[in-house]
Amino acid sequence: MVVSFVVTADQLSKWWVVQNLGPEILMRRIPVIGDWFNIIYTHNTGMAFSMLQNNPELLTATSILITIGAIYFYWTRLPNTRPLAQIVIGLIVGGGLGNLIDRIRLGYVVDFIQVGWFPVFNLADSAISCGAALLMLLFLREEQMSRKDEQQAVSA
């Protein structure tokens, strides 16, 4: 469910940006909050924060491996019956698939959210970042619960 929502929202937002601000990149922008937050159409041939530019085959393969890895990790390591774990992996996989669709279809990723000095990004990037942050919090919480259980077992 989360995967479908993320992929749909990502692809629809990218389509809207291309239709309304394209076809040329960086030519038009929609100011949302002054000069600090803009909607601006650009391409990213790299990965997050424009690293590894102009390596589409490497990045496509990497995207596929990360998506497969996230699914494998979900099935083997996470308490996958918990809603938070399902949401976390849904965000990561949905974001990965959203950008993978662009890479396969276009050879680049459509980016359009510009906030301050931060590199331009998209909804898929946001889903991956939020999912990764939540995953770290989930691990910390699981570790704390495990330690608490161990301490209770030793005390008993």
C-alpha cells in the first residue's frame, strides 16, 4: 500500500512538473516561500545530491540492488508484522522504484524541490530519506527493547 502510494505520488508529481515547467530544465520556477523554497524542473543523472553523475547503468543496477536488498531485509530481519516496519520499508522501496522508473524510462531522474542551499530533490528522494531515518529509529528502539528484556531476564 505504501509502495503504491509513494510511486504514484512521485510519478504524478514529476509528470506535473515536466508538463508545467518543461521542456527545458532550470528555465522556470514556482516560488513557494520566497527564494527559499521553489519548484524548479531539473534532471539528475547521478544519485542523491547529484553524486556519481553520468553513470546511468551503474545507478540503475544500484537502484535495483537496493530495492531487492530492502525487500530481503524486510523479510529476514525486521519485525515485519509491525505497521511501522511495513511503512518504513514501503517508503524506501517506493522511493527506490519511483527513481528507478525514471532511470529506465528517461536515463535520468526528474528533480524539482529546491529548498535553500540544499540540492534539488523529488518525492522519491524524500520517501527514501524519511524511510531511512525511521529505519534507524526502529533499530534503536528494537535494540533498547532487547536490552531491557535481557536486563529483566538477568534480574529474574
